[in-house]
Amino acid sequence: MGRKGDLLELIDEAPRGIASLSGSVWRWINNGRAREASERLTRASNVLVSIRTMEEQFGEGTHDEHLRIVCDLPDRWRVEYGTRLEIRDGDTRWVGTAHRMHEQTHDRARLDDSDFGFLVRPGPYFFGLFDLGDVTEDEVIGRPCLKVEARTRTTREIMRMMPIVLRLGGIEHGLWFDAETGVLLRHVGLVDDEPCAITEFKDIAFGLPESELESMFRPPGGADVNRHIDALIGVAEAQGIDLAGVDREDPQAVRAAISFHRQRHGTPPPQETMARRRTRFVPMGPPPDDEEGARAAIEYAYSHHDETDVSGQDLVNVQSGKGMAGPLREAKQRIPGGPGVEAKIVVDDIMFLRSDEAVVWFAMEVDGGRMSILDGQAGRALRVGGRWVIERASMVGLLEMAGVTVPAPEQ
């Protein structure tokens, strides 16, 4: 088969012969070179090559972080980085900090969606995405490895399915695969032979005792757990739905009760619902002169609520959005389905209260479906410095619904 064939077989079967592992991972990125790599891949493929987590780091200098991971295949894992903690046990996932966590049951997140899944199971990502060079033997953290140099392929078809290249960073790549298990122990991304990004295990252990694993996949003792089922019950109770006989621990049962209530009592047409909502507000002045242009600007601000400045720290379409990108990223991690889902804000209606203020009714869509607790949410838009932006209080309220505390704005 040859050395390269042996490597491909190893990657395809990873993690070979193991059921669990733990270790610490170090990730480092040079922000300027990462941006250069993204721009070059964009030019070479004529496909926009960028992901928000990388863009948020663009700026001067470097960035690094340390992750502590425990994984019990196929569907239990724990990741700690900074103050953030993510735990999954079967179809239940908790995201937050050691003091406060959000619980999501019937979760669809996979190991591949986690921050380390591509290290443990590299096979689904690597085949066809790189041109591989010669394979040599090496060693990482005392373990024998097969090392290969690779270059990113830049055809349009390949680049449209390239999240792994963007998560790793670089145009050329050095890859070290554990010779026994196939786990990716080290990656070095390069631009012009200069390191752009590094991801590597600092220590790793395979085959953990079951007694050690059992306590790993539960929220820390004393943590305030915000359960998704409790939010559903709150929606039902707010609508006067009788939950007698409904299993309050089963999200599907509560959703079914809500759906049955709406079908039985009828749901008013959207136009009637919106007209009722509008009666609660009284205009305090004339609308803006260019009402159509103002509506388009407000819709842009809400649909691009996560747009940041070059530092990646400030939300440019939010009033006093300095430093709010971090809390928004934390809130998005708590969206049902995990960080891999597509979530966006959709504006349903806008009512101008005066020339520089408007009420905005919107919904949050996740993978094309509306979240019931955020359907018909009311926020504000303000005209500040000649631009329409999301009122800070509206964004803070949205983040707090996800259990994220937003620091007071800098004076």
C-alpha cells in the first residue's frame, strides 16, 4: 500500500482502537497572517473564504487559548476553555460557566461540531481537501507520529466545503497524526513559510477508567442550570395553557400541548396579530423623511447584528456596542443545536415612533425554523450619528434571555 496509503487508512479509521481520551490543547493564531491566508484563498478560488470566529480575531498581534477536553465516544464530551464550559451527555448538552449553565435536551450537536472533534475524527474533513506530500515519521508529546505536509486545494467546489481549513488556518499545512490511533496531535498552518496558526495537544491519555468518566459529563455541583424545558413551560403558562397531565420533563410533550392549544383556539392571522401589537404604541413625532430607506437600514442592522469592527470586539450595528461581540458569541453557543446551526434575526414589522426611533418586531430563525420564545419579539432601533442601529437595551435583553450577562457600557 505504501506509506501514504497507510496514512490515509489511519486517518479514515481514527480514532483507531480507543473509546475515550482526555488531554489539553493549545491553539495559537497570528491575526495578520490569518487574514492574509483568508484573502489569498478567496482570490484563488473566487469564493468568499471567511468564518466569523476567525474574523473576530483579525487585528494586530496574536491570540492563543488553552482547552481541556474529555471525550467518551461517541456522544459524551466536556470542553473547558477560559471561563467557558461545554458538556454533552447523549442528547443533552449544557453550555455556560461553572456557575451558570443552559441545558438543551434532544440536542443535535455532534462531535464534529465541537472545538476539538476534527482532531479526534479527522477522516470526514481531510479527504480530498488537501494535496498531500511525502509521509515521514516523527514524534509529538512522546508519541510516534506520521507527519505529512499538505497544501489547500482551491477549486470552487472544494472551497465551498472547507470549514476545516478555516478552523485550522493557513494555506500550507504540517500535520502530525498519532501513529497508533490516527488522532491529529499537531497542526501548523503556514503562509509564505511563516506560521499562521498552531493547534496541538500538550498532553493526551487514551482509555480512561469508567469511574473517572462518570462524573465528567454533568454540570458542576452548585451551578445554576437554566433548562430549556423551563422556558417552554413559561411560554405555555403565559398563554394560559393547561399543562395538567402533560409531562413537564418532556420538551416534545410541552411543545405538543402548545401546538394543540393554538390549533384548538385558533391563531389569528399575522396581519391581525401585528395590528394588535401596534395599538400598544403611540407615535411621538413624524416618521423619517425617507421612510423606505430607513426601513431598509433598520432591517440591515438587525439582520447583521453580529457584524464587528476590525478588532472583532465591538458590534458596529448596536448602540454603544463596544465590547459586546464576546457576550454575543457566548449567547450563540447556547442556541439549541449548538454552534454549527445557522441562526439569524428576521424583521417582521417596523413602526416609527419619531424620525429617529422605531419599534421593531422580529424573530430568531434557527436552521430555517422560528424559535417559539423569540417569535414576535419587540425591540427598538435608534438613529445615532446619521445611522440606524439596534438599541443597546434591546440587544442586552436578547442576550440576557440566553443567560448571558452584558457589562455596562464604558463611559
